[in-house]
Amino acid sequence: MNFMPPFTKMIDLATGVIQDAVLVQERYLCDMRGMYADSAAEAALAAANPLIYRVYEATANPDEHGQLRYSTTVIEPGKVGDEYFMTKGHYHARGECAELYFGLAGEGVLILQTPAGEVSIQRMTPGAASYVPPYWGHRTINIGRVPFAFFACYPAEAGYDYGAIAESGFASLIIERDGAMQAIPNPRFTRK
Amino acid sequence: MNFMPPFTKMIDLATGVIQDAVLVQERYLCDMRGMYADSAAEAALAAANPLIYRVYEATANPDEHGQLRYSTTVIEPGKVGDEYFMTKGHYHARGECAELYFGLAGEGVLILQTPAGEVSIQRMTPGAASYVPPYWGHRTINIGRVPFAFFACYPAEAGYDYGAIAESGFASLIIERDGAMQAIPNPRFTRK
């Protein structure tokens, strides 16, 4: 039997950066076309094309049953119109797979949604351990003025389904109103 | 379909304590009889019976395929003879299940072992993300002068097998010699 070697990677607790990450994904505004509700505000920012978030994948552990993977995500502070910078969001291709988030720096929101449109909103600050139960879609949002960084651990076999959320988004938009975070209904959301 | 509700628990990053933990396990010296190599030193400490470590279980998420659980462990500083305070250590009942450790406070060592006695030693400091691959037994050890706290995430179905390690221990002992951590062979270890 071959035993996979144990390993340790350092995560910078202030910035969320994983040392020797095997993959760093960068998502700019142009990579999220149509995902923000205010299309005029999106168009106005198109030339500047700001960085929205980075994902640091620690490893490519095999996607076998029982294996885990972990990553960190760093979302920049900012807004498109009133809507805070956020990740694309996804369901897991294997819906029965959960995920654990752990806040490292900054202040954010985890929005979760069932396919039928039930929404849950979890506040995340450093030390917050938020559980994404099976079958909930999930997106994270930076509601603060500094980068929001969090750690994620998930079954290596979980996979991604971005399609459903790219199509109709989440039932709630997370916006700033009068200087505070607010969740409002997404007029474009369509229940499956 | 019933969707399990998402939730967030706060972890104190300085102490490792999980707010509203569902279970707090406390292990005193008397709970680890025979696990330290120096039986005379163990006997000398028996009356004082010091607290060795606490485990804070965040939740009892169902042990279904795809679910995760998480906990924190806080190991007190101290030694039994030359051997640092440590956890019992275990294999997973489902050996194919991995685990992820994440250092929060203090300084420790993660010792891992295959059933054949191959050993790996990982240093853990705050921000260290250490991977316990499938089929490795694992134990953590406080090699510092303050409590060593770390976070753990694992498949909810992983389970525990304490028997193999209680019987013959790990192939290496982690001891203090001349003020520094050292790994030495465990004379009582028997290969399976």
C-alpha cells in the first residue's frame, strides 16, 4: 500500500495567503459579467476591471472518497453600485458534500441558498467557523473596508456547479444602504 | 427534502475555545495511564493528576457521507519526565478518511504513523495547515511553554480507533533534551 506523505503549509493569518499554493485563481470584474444586479454600475467599472477576489488552493489532493482539500479566499473591499464585492458562488457537483469556512481577517457574509430559494445569511469575522451543510449553494461577500480572508475545508470529491447560480443568482442581494449591510430581494432570481 | 440549517460558531483564536461547543472532553493524566514512556515519572505525578488536554467539539453533525465535523484541541504545557504533554492519538475507524489541522496558538508537533511504523513529524505554529492523509495514525504534542491550540476538520464518518496506539504507542517519543524538542525511538513500540 502506498501512503500519501503528510505535509504542512503556512497560511498568513493577516492576509490569508497560503505559502506555496499550487493554484492561485484570480477573478476580475470581467470574469463575473452579469453577476452584479446593477448593470450600469458594472459597465462604468468595466474599463478599470478591478480585482474582485483570489483563491489560494493549498494542494491538489486526489478527489477520492475520504480525502479533503483546503483553500483560502481573499475578497477585496469594494462595490458594484450598492452591491458588495463577492465570489461567484456555487453548489457542489456532489451535493451531499458539506464545507467548512473559517474567518481569518476582515468582515464578511456567507450567503447560502437551497435550490428552492431558501436563504441563510451568516456573519463571518476572524474566528467564525461557518458550516455549509449538504445541498446548500454558497457565496461569500466582503462587507468591510479591508480585504476579507477566510479558510475553507471540503471533501476533495465535492466538485463545483457554477451553472445554477450564474443563471439566476441568489434570492438575496447583499448591498450597502446608509452605511450598513442589508439583504434585499434579487428581482432577477427565479425559483427552480 | 429536509435541508440542515447552516450555522456559525465562534472560535477564540487566542485560547482555541469554541463558543457553545456541544461536547468538551477533558483528559487528565489518569485517563492516559501507561501512555507515557517514563512510568516512574507518571507515578510521581499521579496524585497531582494534571489536566493534559481538552477537546471542544463544535457540533454533532450527522455521520453521513459528505458531512464534516470540526473541533479544537488545547494541550496544556508540561511534561511527564522528559516527554511532553500529548493527546492519546488515534487512527480513523474509516482509514480512508483524512483530517486537516490548523494551528491557532502556541507551538506543537503533529506526529503521524503508518500501521507499519513509518513516522512523519510536522511542526505546528499559528497558521500551519497540516494534512493528515488517509490511513495515518496521528497524535499532537505541546512542545512549548503555553497552551498549544489547534483546529481540526474531518469527515463526520471518520470515527476513532484508539486501540492500536494505546497498545504499542508511536514509534517515536517526542521529548525535551537540553531545552529542545527531540524525537527518539520508542523502545516499547512493536511493529504490526
